[in-house]
Amino acid sequence: MNLLGKNLKRHRDMVFDYLEAESGISVLLLDSELNIMDCNEGFIALLGLDQKPVGIPASNFLAFDDANPPLASEMTLPFSQRTGFSGYLHCRSIPTEDGCLLFCERLSLTESKAIELMARLNNELLVIQRVMVQKNLLLDKLNRDLEESHKQLQMQHETLQCTFHRLEQEAAARVQAVQELRKREQMLIQQNRMAATGEMLSNLAHQWRQPLNNLGLKIQEIGLSYRFGVLDAELFSANQEESMKILNHLSQTIDTLRSLALADLEKKQFRVDQVVEKTVLLVKDNLQGQGIKLWTKICGEPSINGYPNEYAQVLLNLLMNARDALQGRKVAEPWINIYCCSEEGKSVVTITDNAGGIEREIIEKVFDAFFTTKALGEGTGIGLFLSKTIIEKKMGGRLTVQNAESGAEFRIEI
């Protein structure tokens, strides 16, 4: 060891001896790679070590970050995360022949918090600066894009001026076309209503034909009995009672038809099963007269808030569609099944037939306006469209169709 090294060792020993009793100052002797060569008792006490950590990197105890030797003459270092301590040390570095002496003094809690706050503010400032740089770059790009857009807008403005007049003319023509279309739609809707009225009258004729025939027979029986002198009070009373039953039945039928024909002015609470029964009363004899069996099954008393007469119109449309399908396909033993119930707080009515179902290619179109599978002049394609409009738009329900095992199944759910 040369004279300089001996002097440094002597000075180091003197410093260590002087600071041995100073608990607030820690002294480290580091080599050129910042490994601990020696330390005083203050450093051992500061970290609560059992012995001197000779040969151990100082970065195990102090967070040097990316610092490389030689160290700065003065710096503030936090404890390494390995120590489990928090806070900062104020450090001074003095170069030696083969490393440096590092004097460390622990800062107070207030000073540590201030340093942490400054570090956090510096980090936030760096983040803000990076964001500002990015935003400035973005702003430059937006300015360039804006200039380009301005040029394009000038060109588009000229084009728009040329086409504006043409669009006005097209808009006027389209408004006129829409008005014409609405007039035609209203005519078709009126035709559908007239067709439905005709269906009702046809059903009424079937409903009345047999009762009127029976009433005529009763009147003839009274007349013949009186002519031949066999009319007594008991026979007259029996015929009178039976005739009144027939008249009451006819009166009930006409009341049902009249109630269903009236327009609903506002929503009201009504029982679905009662509307189903009234509609069945109008069409049952007609369907049976054409060889179509009609079965009705009602479970419970489902009730909804809506338009009962329009609901009956939907039922009538669905029943007549099923009848037309059965007749068109000449089913050997035709039948229609009506099922009415409540499911999860909703009223459900299904109408099923055994006509074989609807082709897969068109089942999604059956509710479209003016779509019909009937021959020209036999259908308007408005019935199912109006039915779906009534159930879904006016009553907030759902009208759907699917192919069941035997045929089509329409489902009304409100």
C-alpha cells in the first residue's frame, strides 16, 4: 500500500472513530462497484443489522436507481424496498482511491414527506409534459386535416349547390308519391274491413238459418194443431217457450255481432276468454258447415288492457286464414284448435290448424303489407299486416307464427 492509501486508511479510521457514537449519521465505505467494504455502527443500528454487511451491494439498502459510479457529491436517496423501511437519507459522497465514502443522515418525517410529494409532483409533471407533447402533435395533425377538410368542403359546397335544386324537385315528387300511396293503403284497409264485414254477415247467415227454420216449424206446428183441433194449453206453452229461446239466441247473436263491429275509442280492461267465446260463436256454424271441426280450450280467465273489438277482429282474421288454407289444400279431415291461457302474467291465445304449415321461404313475409299467397283478386295481403299492427303497436303485445307438427300455429301474447 502506498503512502496515499495509508493516509486514506488512517483518515477513514479517524472518521469512523469520530462518528462511532453519532447515531444519526451512517458511514459506508464503498468500492468502485458500490459494494460495501466497511461501515460504522450507525449504519448497522439504522438498519437493525446483526453484523456489518461487508461485500454486499449497497443497493440492497439504498435505492440508487440507475446511478453509476462515481456518485454525485450530494444526493437524496430512499431506502431500498428490500429493507421494508420508508423515508429518505441525505447522502454526501467523497471519492477514495478505490471507491468512495458515503455519509448518510436520515431525514425527518416532514422532510421525507416533502421529498415524496416533490417526487410525485415531478412524476405528474413529466406525465403532463408527455401528454402535452402528444396533444401538440395531435393538434398539428388536426390542423393539417382541418386545412385539407376545408378544401374538400369548398369543393363539396359547389357540388351541393348544384344538386340542391334537383333534390328539392325529387323531394316534392316523393311527397306526392307518399300521399298517393297512403290513399291506396287506406283504400286497401277499407277493402279489408269490408271483407271482414262480409265474413261476419256470412257467419251471421249460418248462425240464423237453422234457428229460423226451427222457429218456422214451431209456428206451423201451432197452426196445424189449431186447424185439427188438437192444440191445447200444454202444447201451446211448450212451443211458445221454445220459440222464445230461439228468438233470444238470435238476439244474442246480433248483439255479439254489433258489439264486435263497433270501433274501440279507448283502451279498457277485458277478459280474453270472453272475446274468444264471442268470436267462436260467430264462426262455429260456418266452419262446421264446411266440414271444419273447431275445438276451443280455455284455461283460467286471462285479462288484458286493450281494445276488445279489434282483438276480436284479429282472431277472426286468423280463423279465416286457417279456413282458407284448409280449403285451398283440400285437407281430408280439417280442424282448427284454439287454446287460451295465462303464462307468466301474460294472456296467450294460439290458433293451430292441420293444413300442413307455411313454406319456409315465405314464413318470414306473411306479416308484410300486401304479401299474399292467394290468387290475384282473392286476397289483399292486408289482414295479417293489420293484425300484427293491432297487437304489437296498439296493444304492446306480440303476434308470431311458427310451423307446428300438423300445420301453422299463430300465437297472440299480451
